[in-house]
Amino acid sequence: IRPADYPVEAARLALAEIARLRPIFLGDHHLLVPLTAAEHDWCAHQFHRADLGAGIALFFRRHHSPFPTMECGLAQIDAAAQYEITTATDWERSAPQRVRGCELVHLAVTLPQRPSSQLLEYRIVEE
């Protein structure tokens, strides 16, 4: 039983995303910024699977954050390696792009809307 305006498609996409990412959540967890309950602070987490050479980072701009950009660095990244990344602010992922690891070690994330979030998926590319 659900309301007539229940977002069925969004729920389907959310479940598909969780199923795809589930193995990554078994990896190492890193807080990318200090964890607070303050509504003006960003929240950022990383899950990394060294055995897969892959991981995700989740960025959350909270309701009262006056800061559209947050800077941090991902952990367990080889600065000299190539990575393929995708980002998503809704359920649709961006086209894959290649970046150097040093760009992930020194990362700036911009979310113009508040509240909002972004998912960054990465995997090392064997050259």
C-alpha cells in the first residue's frame, strides 16, 4: 500500500544503485571531514576496496551550509595512477572520465544547491 504519488521510478533507481555499490560498503571506511551534527557543516565518507582498486565517496551539503565547495582528499589513492571516475547528484551517473590520482588526493567538490549530495565512484585503470 503506497500513496498515488509515490516515486516508484526513483525507488527503483535507488535500489539498483545500492545493489551495484553493495560490495564497496564492505571495504575500508574513511571520514573525509570531521563528523559533526552541525547543520552548516558538510559530511563526507569514503569506502575503499583495495582488493578491487575501487571505491566510492559520498558528499553531503547540509541544509544550512553557506559553503558551496568543500575540499578534501580521498584516502588509499595512488597519486601517480590513472582512475576512471563517475559522479552522480541524482540517480544518473555522468559519463566516465579519466583523472590522475593526484586529483583525487586533492579534491574540491561543489554542490550549488542545499541540501544536496554527490556520489563519486572510482576505479584504478591498469595502463
